[in-house]
Amino acid sequence: MTVVNAPADCQTKDDVRAEIDRIDSHLLSLFAERHRYVTRMAEIKSDPHEARDPARIEAVIGKIRERSLALDLDEDQAELVWRTLIDWNINYEKGIIAARRRG
């Protein structure tokens, strides 16, 4: 069982780094899970233009900003991370859809 230290319980840089590494591991697993859904979405869509849905993007960003505020996280930083993730996913989806249409 992994011991989780609250930030205030970390006494050294190594303590803090260990917790950041633990969190990064969880984040990576979540990103991999999210990626599988993005891949499935690309399989469902039939036109590369479907990859960009401005209304959906803004709805997601709105939710991220609200949740960030509730978590006392800088909403601008969270938005930047999500917009980067969304842009990457759009390009990935377009590639899959275009390749399928060519094949």
C-alpha cells in the first residue's frame, strides 16, 4: 500500500518529489484511458471536420474552469492545459479519420 503524504507533511524535497511522481503516475494512467476514448471517437466519426466541435470545446473549457475554481486551482492554467490536450486530440482524430478514408 502506498503511503500518501499531505503537502504539509512533506519535510524534504525528496518527500515532495515522491508525491509528485505518485500523482504523475496516476495522471499518466488517466491520460491513457482518455486517449482510448478519443481513439474510439475517431473511429465513430466519418469526416475529419467533425474532429473540431467549437461548441463542445467551449463547454468542456467552461466545466474545467468551474471545477478549477472549486478546487482552488488557477483556472487559466487549467484552461491552457485542456486547450493543449484538446488541440492534440483534434489533430489525432483528424489523422485517424483521414487515414481511414484513404484506406
